[in-house]
Amino acid sequence: MAEHPEDRPSFTPGRKWRAGSSVVIGMAALLAIVMMANFIGHNYFFRRVTVGSHTRVELSAQTLGLLKSLTNEVRITLYYDKSDPMFTTIEALAKEYHEASPRIEVEKVDYTRDTAGAQRIKAKYEKNGMDTPGAKDLVIFDCEGRVKMVNGDALVETKLEAVPSESGREYEKRRIAFNGEMLFTAMLLAVKNPVPMNVYYLTGHREHAVGKDDDPFGYSKFIGLLMKNYLQAQPVSLVTNGVPDNCNLLVIAGPSTRIPQIELDAIGGYLDTGGRLLVMFNFASTNNPTGLESLLAKWGVDVSPNVVLDPGNSPSRDKDLIIRRFSAHPVVNPLQQSAIYVYSPRMIAEVQQASTAADAPKVVPLAFTSKDSVLEGLSAPPAEYPIGVAVEKGAVAGVSSARGTTRIVVLGDSLVFENDLLDQAANRDLAAYAVNWLVDRLELIKGLGPKPITETRLVMTESQLKSAQWILLLGLPGAVLLLGTLVWLRRRN
């Protein structure tokens, strides 16, 4: 009896085998393509993409340059409570350092859960302060026995913020900036170079005092910037002694009284032997020459007594200016798309000479006002004026120069680095670039600063929170249940 068509199998064994083979081959081909794409992407086109502003961690070119220069193995240990709100951000930052350099190894030890690991870390770094009761939430940098530690509190900047409550106004700390990369990079410099460079800042002529952070004219934040760049800063007086032999950089911040000739001679001798100098003038000494003007003229720098006015680039139509034009020089190359904020800057230009000797200092203007600027007190037509220069010169003939090439940066405004203005525009970046160029750490002349923390907060009172809980626990499920009941009744009818 003939087999009915409906009794025949829909797929013969041959068709089943071919279909199964096609599926297996297709899956194998897809897997091979994915593996090839991952291999090519990782080895040739590797690029990480960050999503979101709160957890965004991207290393600056300054840090990447430092990581490329590492020749020793560095171990970063996160001795941290993993439940801390900032741990994931700190962990992500450490991972970025590891991804950027194969010489960076990262270890995570949660002292609240891993008792054995915590004891091991305490024993290993007992001599570095781990034996104290308050040793917790630390980031430890270890390079061949050279150890530096960062406390977690130093990684985050906070401020008190008022929040509404049923009992009245309350205050809580809000995270506003993440200093992780700044401090991580500073610690890498510290363990990479066990002996820090020495910066001396001149005192005794009404320069900017270090003071405290709440002193608007103080230089405490600038000194903090030096420390974060692993530069050891301390005051110096040249009345009885010359510039210390271990001085890597001399800073003169806005003197407003005359500097005695004996001190000027000491500064001149320091420069002749390859010294590095950062000097900043301000409007307070326009009618009171400090003596540095004549000294710097020998190095090709013209320090004008006139303040530059540029009303078209003044936010308040006063003497504060936004500077947006920069020359091509390592100090300001990273600032080409940025701006700096200055107040009453003096013109600082190159001395105009009829002829220039082959061994003369090389003077390069750094920053310029707009073409509509004028010099206060003069009737000259509008023009653009430089407000800062960089000077570089090799060893002076016949003079022993143990320090090497002389480098000088002269700025017409000392307020640019004071506490009140240092964090305005790109002023902090300019300070870091100038300092690192002067001490010949070119790998660090890239952007590096605090990363702002963006928080999206929902602030509610206790009663509002309870209402939200009822809505989430009963309202939403109830709405879904009601909708399902209506659909069921409609289909039944």
C-alpha cells in the first residue's frame, strides 16, 4: 500500500544532516570572525571608549608620557574598603595605568573582608606607617622598595552643601573633584626618582607669601602644585648666602621692593652657571623697579613698566584679561585651544637689538593680548603685546656650568598663580607646564588636573521618600496588575 504524503517525515535524514551541518559551520564561521575581529582590534586598532561623566577615567598625555618613560617595575596596591563609593573610580584609574604600561601591576586588598591579605600588606609595609591604627583606604606605590602612599581622602575634593530636611537645614559633604590622576602621577614620580628636585622661592621683598588656601593673594596652591609634581619647595633668602647648590629652580613671585645688589649678583651668578628661573612681575612694581629688570635685560628680556589694557577681552571691562593667543613653544603648546586669566599684566618682550650674536640667549614670546590692546599711560596706537617670554641659553663661554642649559620664564603678572586665580581658565596648567619645562621634564608638559565629579542627585525629605517607596512598591505593580485585568476582561468579552 502506497505511503500517504502526510505520513512521510518532513525532513529526510539527508536534509537533517545538511541543515545541521549548515548551522554548525555557520556558528563556527561566526565564532572565527569574532575571534579575528577581537585579535585585530586588540593588537592593531585597540581603543577604549568611556561612557558617562561620573565614572569617566581617561589618562592625560602628561601621565601617558611618564608611563612610557618607566623602566622599573611599579606595584600599585589598593588597600581599600570595596564598599567605599569612590573605590570603583579609583580601581578604574589604577586599571588605566596598568593598561598604559606593562610595568605597572595592580593588587586589590579589601581589609574588611580579606584578613589574611590585610595582615600581609601590614607586615610588608610596617616600616612605612602601616602599623598605625588609622592605616586604611590607602593606595600604595612600590618601586623596588621605594614606597609612597596616598590616603583615600586626598584623592577627592569635597565641600559642604546645604540639603533640605524636615528638621531644618542640614549640611553634608559633596564630592566635587577627583584628584586621583594628579596624585597617582606624583607618586609615580616619587618612586621613580627617589631624590626630589628642589625649588626655592625668594623672600624678603614683599613677594607673594605662601599663606593658606583661603588667602586670595597667597601662593599655597602653587606650592601644592609643585609638591604634586614631586618638587620640594622651600623659602630662601639671598642676603647672606648665594643660591643653594642643590637648587633646581628659583621662583621669584611678584616682588614689589628693590632687591639689594648682593642678591641680584647671586641670581646673576646662578643663571650664568645654568640656573633655572621663574620670575613674575605685577602692577605693584611698575613705578618701583626691583633690579630684576636690568638683570633680565642682559638675557634679552624687556620688562616694561607699562600695564597692558585690552577692554575687548576683559570680562568685567576692567583690568582683568582673557589671553587666548599663544606662540609655538613647549610651555604653551598644550594651551593652543585654551585660555589664561590675568590681571593688569605688564608687557614682557624681547629686547630689540640691531644684531644678535650667535651665542645670545634665545628669547621666545609665550602669550599675547589682542591687536586692540593699548599700554596704560601711553598714546600709542592699538597693537598686540606679549606678556611673557621663555629664555634658553647654553653654557656661557669660560664659565663652568654644572647645571647645564640656562632656562628662564618671565611673566608680566604674578597674580595669575595666586590662590584666587590659579584655578581660573588654564592658569594651573600654565604653571605646571612652565615649571616642568624649566626643570627639563618635557614628558610632563601635557594637561593634568583635577577631574570634576558630576553627580546626579535626587534630594527628598523623609515624607517624600516614603511616598516614593509606596509608589514603587505598590503603585507600579498595581498599575501593571490593573492593566492586565482590563486586557483579560476585554478578551473574555
